Amino acid sequence: EPSRGYLIVVDEIAAMRKPEASIKGVNINHVRRDGVEYGAKVAVSNPYSQSIPICEISFVFKSDGREIARGTIPLPGSLKGNDTTMLDVPLKVPHSVLVSLVKDICRDWDIDYELDLGLIIDLPVFGNITIPVNQKGEIKLPTLKDFF
């Protein structure tokens, strides 16, 4: 059985203010020969006066229940103290994946997506913590004008 002191520390960690993140949108950044790069705009608020380093951002990008992109971005910067930092997370999707999505589910030239992000930050005293973020929505597929 855990000691009472241990439970108090766990309660304090659970109750402490932590940075919070939300996805503000997903848009087309670039269309290239090998695929399309979408960009997820992520707002992260830091309630502390000092900046906090971001150790890594990991993501899984899904459409129609299928994983279409996955990756990690090591050392993407830091969160400004007492402020909201906007992060742009690039999500690269190969053309072959987009073609299969178009064949399967495209009716109005957009696709339903689900994006799971994990921001790993280094909090003083507590060490690394992960801020999970999830969003579902619709994004446009590239059109011919996006290529030129």
C-alpha cells in the first residue's frame, strides 16, 4: 500500500498548472512531386514565467481509420514564458496514399482526418511530461491550382 506522503505528491502533480495545447487547424503547406505536406497549427500556452524546452513532438495522422502519416520532430524549440507559442507541425503524406483516399472516400474533395499529437516537454523538477492533443476534422485535398 502506498504511503500517505506518496499520495499527496501524486495529488500535487495532478493539480499543478501545466502547459495546454490545442490544434487550431490543418492546411496544405506544400505540394511536391513525392507527396503533399500538410501543416498542423498548434497553440501551446505556458503558465510559467520561464520558457520550457520542447523535447519532441510525435504525431499520427489518420483518415478513414487508416494511418496516412506518422513521425517525430526532435527538439522543435521552446515555449515562451507566460505566453502562447504557435507551432507548425509538418505532416507529409505520399501521393500514393492520397490517390487511394480519393478512390475510396472522396465525394466533396476533402477528407475526414484524425490527428493525435504528443508534445513532450521538460518541466523543471518533474522532468519530461507528455501533453496529448487529439483533433478530428476535414481537410482539403490538393487541386490542380496547388501544383502551379
